[in-house]
Amino acid sequence: MVTTSETVHTPTGRVLSNRRTGRIYPADEHARIEEAGLVSASEQVADALGLPAGAPVIRRQRVTYKGETPVSASISWFDGALAELAPKLLETARILEGTFGYVEAATGRLLKAVRDQLAADAATEQDASDLHVEVGSPVLRGRNWIYDADGGVIEYGEYVSAARRWKSYDYEIN
């Protein structure tokens, strides 16, 4: 017997949804940007973006809700050099076309590829606060890279999703 559960809408899924429908989120989901601003890159973030550790980076932290229930939390990171070209990245207002669509329009860097990594994990204190779950609860954790046509990283992200949400892949075989 197959049971239905919520679907995890990963960054790749949001990119594809935006390309197909012009919308980032399904009709019953929305995000709230909790923080946005320039910070110094940690070693991990710098490595993911191809920058030196400590370089200025833009950090956007959000929580995604289905109705009023938090279902995922994420942080997107961008090269700090985008601050002048794409100043909306520094604001907590939602960017309706998505950050990658906005960066494409602001810079001309066309999105070419996306890479996702997923792992089962236990909720940290931050995850528990964002998702309204107990510390140690099962979560799905992910990392993603959005690349431009030249192979440069436009956006690096980290996200966590509440349990009982499915990540789905559809493939067309030719």
C-alpha cells in the first residue's frame, strides 16, 4: 500500500518549477526571509563558492511554511561581489522570481546546472527552533550548488526538511 506524504521541494525542484510555471513554491507554501546581509565566509562556504576563507559573502536565511506549519529551513550563500549588482539579496523581502532568477536578470549569468546532496540527519537546536520539532528528531539535510554556463557557482545553499516529506525524482527515458 502506498501512503501519501508531503513532498520535499529542494532547490533543484524550485529551479525546475520556476522554469516550468514561473513560481518558486507550490500554491500552499511560502517562505519568510529571517535574515539577509553580508558576512565573512566560513571555510566551508568559501570552498563551496570558490572564494578565500573570510571573503565577504551574502547570507540569506529563510523558513518555508505549508500554511503556517514550518516544513523546511535554508540558507543561501552568494559571492559578496554581487552586493552592488543585486542589492535585493541583502534585503529580507522575498524575491518572487527566486534568488537565482534575480541574479540571472541582474548579472546576465545564466543558470546552467544544479547539484544536490542529501543526507538523513538529526535535528540540531537551530533546526528544532526553525521547524518546531524536538532536538534529535529525524530530518533530511541537503546542500546544493547552482552553476552558471561557465561553471561558476551562482549560489550555494544548505537546507533541512522536517521528517515524513518525500524527495522525488522524475526521469524521462528516451
